Amino acid sequence: PITANIPVGLLSYDLTAAHGVGASDYKIAWVFNGNTFGLFYWSIDDVMVNGPRANVNRSFEFSKVFLDGQLVTETTDNEYQYDVANLTPYETYTAGVAAVYSTGQSTTEEFDFIYVPCGDYDTPTAFTAEQTIGTLDVVLNWTNVDAAALDTIAGVVVYRNGEEYADLDFEDGVVASFTDEDLEFGTYNYCLTYVYDSGAETCQGVVCSEDVVVTGGGYVNGTVTAFDGGAAIEGATVLVFNDDFSFEFTTDLLGYYEGEVIDGTYDYAVSATAFESQLLEDVTITFGETVTTDFQLLEFPYPVSSVMATEVNDNSVLVDWGAQVPVVSEWLVYDADVLGFSGIGAEVADYSLIWASKFVPAQLTEYGTGFVTKVSVYQYDLVGDYLTEVRILGGENGETVLYSQDVTGTLAGTAWNVIE
């Protein structure tokens, strides 16, 4: 304590580990102790803390892990599992860790623990994992231990295909189920462990489900060919979508596509470079059945080049034109990072908004007589039955409507939609 009769001057105190020095975070406080003598405020000025400073040029290299003072391993990870084959159940051991820097080694931090085999701890029972039919979700259910034992359990760890996947904390309430959502088709295996308040975890790979095969139950296939001549179209995109799901397939060298979907009613959107897109609505795909749908696409009517008219005589004109110029299709990218921000929208149910990308002539000179054939729109969530219109505008501020087209069909949510 500092009494009032000490004159203003420099005061120095040594702070040691007893004051918390060395901890990752510690605080220094000044408390007025004694008679205020009618003073309503007091002040402290020019506070300075001096001490040995860490070398800013040092770098961490690895950690040394010890067991009962003996070096076990060196690692750059922030955790290490001792080989329990070398431990005796219920014996006390000392774990130690020291950090090695480019400038030297830290002191060893030690912790005593009693080795209790993971099999001694209670585990969840009646564990099941099943796909919810009509979705891409798998629901996990299990039975927890009795209430008395639950008081010592911090939570559950879910493992998927051998990898830690989710931590379920019991702090806000005990849970006995978990839903793994929006999976891809395939085979999945799930396991559970308890994590106790002490940090102990039950044995991994013991409480596990049977393999869960996530399937759609509906199958689609077909071919995409040219309407004129019937040539197979390789690389065509077949989008099968509804309000809940969207599946995309690509045709092979023979124009063939196939795949699996969740059973239901879907629309098809088929597109390919140099061809007009095609939309097919309300195709029912029944569980356990294969729906074959073929498409014939019309070639896009690209204009000819170099048209020239020459008068032969008073009654005739010779018209010459060149072959179609090889067409190169490429995207004019406005946001080079594909999706630059979170988008735009409105909170109320009924709204109207306009979104445009502007290109000035200097950006288009290299395209010569190029023309717009399609646009791509990203929609985050599915919305109601609203009108979407694509426009091509001219003028400094888009005051002239050069072309407009209502969008038919449904824009797929959380996906890019190509409008042609």
C-alpha cells in the first residue's frame, strides 16, 4: 500500500511468479487503501513494465514428449497418444512436454496421471445409423448411460469412416441422436465415443454402426445427340432438378449419360456448346426404376460471314457469302473470383430488383462481331413463383432494351443456372 504522505516520485516493485508472471495472461491493478482526505479522484501516470523479452526472431521447431522423464517422441502436432501397451493399468505416470525453438528448449511442463484402460468406461449402447428415405441424410440414434454416470460425461464424439467428424457437447443438454445431412451417394460407417469430464475417451472403433449405403433409389440415363444428323454430343450437361435436389451429369464420347437421383418429380435442363438448350418438365422418377430420356439438340443458328452483293445486270444481283466463321464461346466474367460476395435480396415476400453487369466498348473490342448467347445466374435459396427476366441493354445507363426473355422453369437453389 502507498500512503498519502509519500511524495510524488518513481516507485519500483519486483513482480515474480507469485504475482502471475509467466502465465499467458495476468493483470496488474492499483487499489487506493486508506483515508481519502476528501479527495474524489487520484491518478497514476507513466506505468512501465520491464523484464526479459522473448527473442522475436526465434521460431518454434517441435515438441519433445516425455514419459516419467524419458524422451518418447518429437512431434510438431499439439497432441500425442502414448502407446498403452507400455502402460500398466491403474499405475501413476508423469507426462512431460517441452517446446524446442531455434534459440533453445523451454522448461518441461509435467502432469501426473493414472492410466485407466478405455474399456473401463461406460459407453453408449443400442447405436444405429440409417438413411432417411427420400433424403440424403443419415440419422444416428443411441442410448446413453444412466443419469448418475452422465454427470461425469462431457459429450459424444462422432466418427465417420474412421475420421473424427463431430463433437456433441452435453453442456447445454444431453443428446441421443445426430443427423448427418446432405451426403453424397456412397457407403458410410459411423462410430461413437464418450468424452468424460476428466478428458478420458472411451475406446475408439468399439461402438459402431453397420455400413450405411446412401442411395437415391431412382436412376436416369439417356443420350444427347444433334437433331440434324444424329451425331452424339460429347460433354453435354444434363441437369436434373426440383425444389429440393439438383443432380448434374455429363455425356461421354457416345453422348450417353447415366446416374442416380432421389426418387421424385424433376425437370431436365440440357445444354451443350454450339447447341440450343432444351428443357423438359415434370418427369417422374420412381424408386427402384430407371428412366431413360433422350434429347436431340438443334445447332445454334450462327450467322454466315462476308456477305457481298454484286450487280450483274439490270435484272440480277450475285450474292456471295463466306462459310460460318469458327465460333469460340467463352464467358465474360464480371467477378473474376466467380462469386464475389453474398448476393442481394429482400426481406419481404413481394419485391422487385434489377441486377446488371456493365461492359464498356473497350472491353469488347477483341470479340469483334460476337454476340450474347447465354448468361449464368447463381441463386442461393429457392424462392417462390416469381418472374425472372433476362435483358440485354444498350446505352450508357442501360436505357435501351435490346432484347428481353422470360426465364422458364425453376432456378436451382445454391447452384449456378445457365440461361440460354
